[in-house]
Amino acid sequence: MSSQRIGRLLTGRSVPGWLLLGWTVLEQLHTAGYLTELTHRAVMYLGNHPGICIFIGFAWLGLVVTWPDLRKRIPPWAIPRTTYERIEAVENSLRELSEGLKVLEASVAQAEQGIAQLGTVHEAERVRLQAELAAERAKNGQAEKTAAGETPVPEDAPPLVVEHRNPGTTDESLVFLNDGDSTVVDLLIFPLMWDGQQRAIVLESAVPLIKRKDQEKRRVSVEDTQHNSFGLADFMRHQIPPDASASCSVAYGDSRGRRFSRKFLLTLDITDIIGWTPGPIRLLGSQAAHSA
């Protein structure tokens, strides 16, 4: 099979191809002879004129010495570059870009650090101003109470806090936290109040004592006028209008025999947790009269 294909090269149809190949070879041989002749003539000419050779030699050496400076003055596009030079140029560009990115990242990190420091300073200043405002309000409040004939609340009065836990379960509870330095005794919770109405809040058991920095937890429910029991969160969601202001007061004493009360504003969030926002502490009964 292969011998038949090779034999076709010797048929008449292959003559034009052989002619083209032969003509091209002869043309190249002629060109090579012409170039050889030109080279021979140039060598002969330079041999007869040594001054030209000396000039060209010095000019070439001078160009080699001054080329780095001359190259800087020539536009880059006017100088052909080798593949190695192009690769080196790309690597240099990438290196410069990488260094620029590092500088930019350092600047961004420095800016973020400055923003964080500014935020910290701003937050500290905000806390300081809030503390000063609270202190000023407390001072003004005490002054107003004194001017109105009310007895100022002692600074060591235990600040009672109430938290609501586990809404919608059988363990729905109120947690009473004593954040003061004295013991809370004989805690009493008043009815839930809103829009001139009230319902009893029932704890599973009394709270006779809460030690300093301690807490007591009690399950809680609400009773209507028919003595039906409801969960506190469920009652607030279905029985109290959303725009109504619900509140509840808690009375308690301390280990020194003083009695206090604190009113809490009740708000129901979307998770049925009731927020107990505390109001000011008030001194009750004969203790206030005795202090006055």
C-alpha cells in the first residue's frame, strides 16, 4: 500500500511539483552565491580602507559603553525586545503591583485601626456623658423631692430588678434579682395595671428573702375576675391592647427594716418575653415619715 503511494511521485502528475522544488533550490543557490560575492567585495573594500574599519570599531565600542544611557532616551516601543526582556518586564510590573497592594493593605489596616480607636474613644465618651447625665438627674431628682417635702431615697437602698423567663410554658417565671449590698426581705408584688384596669399577678410561693447579689425565681400567672389563671405573656398578648401602657409595682424591705417600692413598665416583644423596665426606687410608709 505504501509502495503504491510512493510510486505516484514518479508519475507525470508529480512533474509540476518537482519543477517548483527544483526552481526554488536553484534560486536559493543563486541568492547564496550573490551574498557570498557581496561579502567578499565588502571584505576586500575594508581591507583596502583600514581607516573605515578603525572608525566602525571605535563607534561600535562607544555604542556599547553609552547604550544604557541612550536606551533611556529612546521610546520603549522603538526598541525591539527579546522574549526574555518581555517576561522580565511583566515580572517587574507584577512585582510593582504586589508592592503597591501591600502598601494599600497597610494603609487600609491603619485606617481601620484608627476608626476602631475613634469608635472606642467615642463609646467611652458616650458612657461618661451618660453617667454624668444620670448622676445629674439623680441629683436634681433628690433636690426636687426635698423641695416637695419627699424624703430622698437612701443611696444604699437595694435596687431590685425583675426578669421574665420561659413564656408560653408551664415554667413561665419571674426572676427577682437583688443587685444591692443588703438583703431584700418580704417581697410583695402588686396587680398588673393598664388603662384603669388591673389583674392579680400570682406567684407560686412567697419571696421572704433575697441575699445580696443573689436572685430568686418563682413561677407566675395572672388571675382574672373569675379566678381563671393565664400565663403572663399570653394574657398581655390577648387581653391588653398593644398601645396600652402596662405596669406593675413591687414592694420590698431591707435588712435595716426600711420599706421600698419600685414601679416597672411592662413591654411584650415578638418572642413573648416581657421586659420589666424599672422606675425610680421610692421609700415607703413610716420610714419616710421618720426620715423626714
